[in-house]
Amino acid sequence: MHLKLNLIAAASENMGIGINGKLPWRLKSEMAYFTRLTTETKDQKKKNVVLMGRVTWECIPKRYRPLKDRINIVLTTKNLDYGDEAIVCNGLSQALDLISKGPLKDQVESIWVIGGSSVYKASMESPHFSRLYLTRIKKYFECDAFFPPLLDNLKLINDPAVPTEVQKENDIQFQYEVYEKEE
Ligand SMILES: NC(=O)c1ccc[n+]([C@@H]2O[C@H](COP(=O)([O-])OP(=O)(O)OC[C@H]3O[C@@H](n4cnc5c(N)ncnc54)[C@H](OP(=O)(O)O)[C@@H]3O)[C@@H](O)[C@H]2O)c1
């Protein structure tokens, strides 16, 4: 498969993504959007990978772990074993090797990088970076985890799978954006 990294994140006005190991907001429709994009495949026989840092994995409530109908890959420098729930890799290149050359080779349709900060940064700087699906939450939230600075050469694009109008839930406004690297 051609290795393309799609990043998906939700960030507040101050570019916060998390606090105390949790999301700073509760937006059911935004969560449903995340689930739809990261799960849907054109080829019913394939699955998508969700690639994440160890802390993000631990932040997912146990009842939702592993993220269902997706291949969960967790990056860690530690010697951890999540059994059948998730594949453990010691870095982005090991994960990409596994997806492109290993036993997953013919099983994966898309790769979704789902956080947190350092995994987003490494993926955005990778030659395999393709798109950033960023939900802009139009409110300030106190956070202790942040989305890294956006690359200078990103341009906004339209993806028919993504609603363009401003969304609203629990009095919070948010908007889905999709960025691609300018050639
Ligand atoms: N709003 C959003 O879209 C969103 C998305 C995801 C997460 N979050 C939030 O963000 C917070 C968690 O994110 P975080 O930035 O603190 O942590 P994180 O990136 O999820 O996890 C960091 C850990 O991942 C491992 N890791 C990261 N890059 C690695 C690499 N290249 N090679 C090997 N291991 C690597 C290391 O684990 P070891 O220490 O085990 O070596 C590192 O300590 C939570 O609050 C969560 O709710 C929000």
C-alpha cells in the first residue's frame, strides 16, 4: 500500500487537545465524526489503522478500547504488551514498516494518526504526511496537551466526507477543517 498519514485532531482556540489525560470537552457529534472517518473503508475486506501514543491509548476508557473495527497501533519506548488489543511499536518507522511490509500489508486501507502531541508532530514532519483533519473548537479551554504548530505550507481543501458548515453542541461552536501540504 502507498503509505499516507492522515492526522485527525480536535483543538481549542488556544490549540489545546487535552487536560489531565482527558478531552477538555464532551461533544458527541464530534466523537461520532471521528469514529466515522477513522472507521469507514471503501474496501469492506480492509480496515484502517489508528496510530497513537501510549498516553492517548491509556486515555481511552477501557470499555471503548481497542477502538473497534480498526487496527490499533500504540507507540511507546517501554516494553509493553497489550495482547490482542493493540500492536505495540517503538516508533513511527517501525509502525510504517509493519503496515507496508509486515503481515498487515494487504489488510490496511488508511492510516489515521489520532494523537497526542509528539505523535502528531512526528507525523506532520514525516514525508508520508498527507492530510490533517482538524476540528476547530471555537472556545478557550485550559489544557496541558497541545497540537503542535501547523506547518507553513498547508492549504485548506474540501473533502466531500466533511461537513463545511459551523457545528454547534452544548453551546460550543466548532468547525471541521481539512488541510493538505501545498506542492
Ligand atoms: N483533542 C484531540 O484530538 C486529542 C487526540 C489525542 C489525545 N488527546 C489528549 O491528549 C492527551 C494525551 O496526549 P499526549 O501528547 O500527552 O501523549 P501521547 O502522544 O498520546 O503519548 C506520549 C507517549 O507516547 C509514546 N510515544 C510518542 N511518540 C513516540 C515515538 N516516536 N516513539 C516511541 N514512543 C512514542 C511515549 O510513550 P512512553 O512514555 O511509553 O515511551 C510518550 O510518552 C490526553 O489528554 C488526551 O485526551 C486529544
